[in-house]
Amino acid sequence: MKNYKYLLLFLFAISVFIPIGVMADTFGYENDGGTTTWIALKSGPFNYSYRVGHSNYSPTLNGTLDSLHAYIANGYADSGDAGDITVFLNQKDSEGSDSHGEIGSKENVNQAVNGYNTPAWATFTISGSPSISSGANYIFNIVGDPADFTYGAIVFYDTDSNHYNYTETFTNDYAGSKENPWTVTPTEANRYYSIYATYTPGGGEGEEEPIPDMSQVIGYALNRL
């Protein structure tokens, strides 16, 4: 009976102290917005790239950025289309007043979009595992290249008074719309776009919890069997 007690101790030590891995977390606006705005619009000889975003979001914990997600669709027709779209995460005022340094971005080339009646979430995978901090104020933003679309593309949003809206128009200059830092002044506090981030807690500017010495814990249990 005594040996069974220490066997249970051994199994308990393994279950408690072996790291299982850190679960990913999210921050940003994860709801399907009910209103739309253009991120790319083709109009005659002009291609308008609208870079739009909102601030006042921070992760719960320090960590590393994994991916960004945006709720998008075809802006004109209820049919599929495809074109280049870039999503960004910038830190508000990190390069000075109204100058927002880029934390991470990803361009999806020929990103598919559904018709405007069937919008869908698209994933933009970030490389390099950039660090993010729970104490920082981040701007989620997005822009598209009208030259690639038949008509254009839209992103969805909802309204409130807690998230500042940022918008800048680039005419025939999609490349210029991807400037870093993004120098833009918030226009009003009334929009939050359907864009959010997935990140891995731990690291970043924080400190990780020390992992117990498993060899000592298991060795003790084995010696008592």
C-alpha cells in the first residue's frame, strides 16, 4: 500500500510539473462588424487605397505576435474576387506625436474575398515573432491594392466612442500606403474595425515564470518507491 502512495506521488509530479505549452490568446475586435468602408476602390483611371484603423487596444499579457485577422469582402458585387491586402499592427505615438511605428504586418498576395453578402475572416500570418506589451496602445489597420481587384474591397466595423478612428487615402500609390511609421492623426472616436490579433503570451517585455527542476522532483518520488 505504501508503494502505491509513492507511485501516485510520482504520477502527480509528472502531471503538474511537465510544461504543457502556452495557449495562444487574442486581442482586438473579434465581432463581425455591421457597417463597411472601402480599403481598395477602383474608379475609372484612379486606384484609391484607403488605409483605415483604430486604436485603444492592448493585450492582457506581454507576448509575441503570431497573426492578424480581418473581416473583409468584395465591395461592389455579390461574387468572389481577389487582390493584394495588407494588415498592420502599429504602436500609437511610438515614433512621436501622430507617428505610429509598425510592430508587424503581412501582405496577402491575391487574397480571396467573398461577395459583399457573404463576408469572411482572413488570416495574415506574421513572421519574426515581434514582441508586444500589455502596457502599450496599439492601432489595428488595413489597406488594399485596387489595381488587383475588379471593383474593390471593404472591411467591416462597428461604432462606439472608445476607439479612435484613423484613415488616410492614397491615390494610385498602394506601395506608399504601407509607410512605416504610419504618420496620421485620428479623425474621430467612433469606430472599431473587425480586426484582431492572435499572440503567444510570455516573453515580450515581461518575465517568464521559472520552471521547477523536474529531475529533483521525479528523483525524490522514485527513491521513495
